[in-house]
Amino acid sequence: MNGERIYFFDTTLRDGEQTPGVSLQTPEKVEIAQNLAKLGIDVIEAGFPAASPGDFEAVKTIAEQVTGATICGLARCNTEDIQQVAHALQGAKRSRLHTFIATSDIHLEYKLKMTKEACLDRVKECLAFAAGKFDEIEFSAEDASRTDLDFLCRVFEVAIEGGATVLNVPDTVGYMTPIEFGNIITYIKDHVKGIEKAIISVHCHDDLGLANANTLAAIEAGARQVECTVNGLGERAGNVSVEEVTMALITRKDCYGDFKIPIDTKQLTRVSKIVAKLTGVAVAPNKAIVGANAFAHESGIHQHGVLSHPGTYEIMTPESVGAGETNIVLGKHSGRHAFEEHVSQLGFTLGEEKINMLFTKFKELADRKKHIYDEDVMALVMDTLDYQKAITVVHHHYHSNESGYAYADIRLHTPTGLSEDAAVGDGPVDASLKAVERAIGIPVSLKDYHIRALTAGKDALGEAIVKVEHEGVLYHGRGVSTDIITSSVNAYINAVNSIYLTKELEEGAH
């Protein structure tokens, strides 16, 4: 196994976005994709182009703007979906089709209502249609882990004959144990004719908390591509996380072998934070590798041991995953060049116009804050992504009295012109959000709201994240400000702007 390559296929923007309550807009997806490429990801699954106009636009934009990784689009095993992926990936430097069909008895009978022979014919037909349209073709047998193994091998043989060079074995419902899953990979290697022409990939879900263990077992058995997400995002309990499988392979080379790993591990914590902020899904403090407590030691015995020698209680260093202490290096006297250099060190590549705009906002923030932390700068960058904004704030005022009641009025610029309203509530946040709800002019209900301080101190930046429901669909928005009332209003309006953008894309598709 020494010297062999493990390929990393990231599906944060596709399976990860299927996390309940997560809804990313195109600028956010581009930002994440660019950081995935910097992280060293081989293949970025940018989305499911046939799913919606928004997904198509995002995949197309990422294909045109993101370099350094193969850009992939998902398609069901039908010619219409495959054609949509082909259109979306036209601008990619290197493109991959990822097409799938369910193969387990339960899916064939109850979901697809299809015989096994019809399934084989569909795979053959679709891969013939896809030939020549992409640089690479990956085929997935959905629910492979519950599929009859002899039939699974037949499906993979048809896929190889049709030009697929990557065969994905998903544990779609997270049902496998490591021994079982490793045995499946071994069976495929031993029984699929032409398997030497393809890379075996695995896509493990975490329903039983075994996604990482199953992935590692599959690699031991011969799989060489890992399908993963940042922070383990994904359907239900999520997918295997890129940070966990990466560090397991590197830390335990003695067990798994000295594989070539493309991931720049010092980027893991930074990318984790970016994804957490843009998706609105916080990382649990006890999350392996990137959690806030991953390198924290409270026990006196542990503290004494770590101070004597870090290896007593740490099996990797914080620096190896980019989890070093936040440095205070910027303040109100910092110049534009120092600011631009620091933004670059944080991993963002921005044009001169964006840097100038951010520097102005940074100076405004520095006048209000004594210390500027990396988290503050990251928040500024992500709060000024090029959103398409149907609604903007013209004026916002609030005040409260000793009884706890508050009054807020707001004036908005909307697609139909200026709109203003006022409301009272239990505190300034409640009053302000009620005023916004009255002024926006479309039926929206607030489903979730939470705030947190991004940095330490009484002058910390506050981040608000809201989820709203419109016509049965959830949308999320975030806002950042030293004034938590302002950040709450901005988060609410950004969520509503997602509604307008989604509707505009849907109308443009018809």
C-alpha cells in the first residue's frame, strides 16, 4: 500500500447541502469550492444541475470560476439529467459526470419499480449517451451496501464497459459495519471483470456513527477514492468528514499504510470554520479534529501531562490541522497592504475592488473594536459576498423601555419600491424582526434564530443566523455586526433575499 494515492471527492455542495435547513446561494458555493480546491480536494461535486435552476447556475459558475480540482455534477441515470450536467460543466477545466441508479431489491421494487434486467439496460443506455461529453465518468450504485453482491458486480461490469472509470459503493443508509463493508469491497475486487480499469470509491453515511470506520475499512480492502464532506455535513446523520478520514490515515500510517494524501491538513480548521459560517451549522465543541475542544485539556492530570510533553494526551498537534491560537495582528492603525496580506494569509483571494470595500469596513470596525481577530476578518469577507439582493435596508431604528417592551421601525428598498413599517415586541430583536416581517410584503415565518459572539470581549462581533419558511421551504440567512440587533435584521433580510433569488431563477428556467 505504500506510495498509493487516495483520491478525495468532496460532496459538501451537493450531499452536504441536503443537510436539513441548509440552503446555499451561488456566491457562498463558489467561496466554499475555491477553499476546497485550496485544501487539496481532487474532485468537487458542485451540485445536482437538474434539481433546480439555482443548482444549475451554481454548478455552471463553479465550473467557470474554480480551478485546481475536477468539477463534478450529479445526475440520475437518465439522459435528461446527464445532458443538464454536460451543459453546466461546459466551462470546467476538467469535468466529471457522477451518475447513479439504485440497485438494491427494496429500491428496485418500491422506488424505481424496475426489474434487474431493466436496471442493467438503463445503465448501458445512459453511459452510451454520456460517452464523449465528459473528461471522466463515475457510476454509483445507490444503496450498494444492501444490494445482492452478484447483481452489484454485474452492474459494475456494465458500467465499466460503458466507460466508467470510477465505481462508487455507497452505504446510502449508514447500515454497514466495518467488517461487512470491507468484505463488500473485497468481493467487488475479486469478482468484477475489468475492475483493474476503475477506481473503487466509497460514500459512507453516519447513521450508526460508523462512517469513518467503514471508510477506513474500505480503504484497507482496496478502495482508493473517499467521498466526504467538510464537518460531516449531509443527509440525516451526515457523511464521513474529510478532516476525520484524512487525519486517521495520516496519524495511523502504521496501521493503514503510507498513502499519498493530497490534503493540506493545515487548512482543515480554517475551511471547517468557513463552511460552518456559510451553512449556519455550528461545529460541535467535541467534534474530532476541528471542534473547539479537540485540543483543550481541563483535567489537571491531562494539563500536567501535556505541559510536560504534548504527546502524553495529544496524538496530533494543533498546528498540523491549522488549529493554532488566534493572533491579534490588526488594529485601527493597520494599513491597506497589511490588511490585504492578512486576508490572503487567511486563504481568501480577492480582487482590488473587493479589498478596497472590505478595508473600508475593516476601518469602521476597528474604530469600534479594540482588537481585531482572524474571526472578525473572516466574518467581514463572508458578509460581503456578492449576493443578489432584492431587499436592502434604508433605515432602521429601535428603542426599548424599562418594562422590557421595545419599538422598532424599518424602511426597506424592495422590488416594488420603498416599504416601511413598525412593530412592538419583547425586546429590540423581536420588535425589529416583526417590523421587517411586516415590511417585506411576502408571507414568511421565522423557524429558528440563534446568535453567538464570533470573538472575545465586550466589543465582539455578533453573528445572527435565522431560518425562515416560505411556501413550505426553509431558507437561511446570516448577518454580522458589533450590534446584535443589526446583525439579526441583516440575517433575516438575507434569508428573504434567498427566497427572491430562488423564485427569480425558477421563473427564468421556464
